[in-house]
Amino acid sequence: MPKDTSTPLSSLQPGQTGTIQSVKAADTELLRHLEGLGLVPNAEIVVKEYSPFDHNLTVKVGQKTAVLGLNITSKIFVEEN
């Protein structure tokens, strides 16, 4: 079995990129919300900004930009590019 080398999106810094590997959440509303933002497995993601005060990440997926809190970014696992 291959070793899982994915890392939480919350650990990436501005300028880093990754490919979403999985979303570890059971909340169907959250999963639908992420899907609407394009945050699905195999999507390429770019971290644009980080707010050290509230740990929000501004990310870009395709043409969409979103601000995500730690509660969400800790559930999205990426393979760093």
C-alpha cells in the first residue's frame, strides 16, 4: 500500500501550490460548498494569502478565489507541487 504523503491545506504558505487529494469531512453541506468552489480531488490549488490573526487562507482554484478558515483548511489534504 502506498504511503500517504498528503498534507493539510492549512500547512501551506502563500505562493505554495498543491493538488487536492482528499477532503476528510462527513458534513454533506460542507462537501457541496467545497464542490461549488471547485475544491475537489485532483483540483490544482494556489495559496495566495495567509492571515496570522485568524489563520484564514485565501486560495485560488481555477478562476475562483475563496477565503477559507482553519476549520475547513484542516480537512482538505493536498499533495504539494
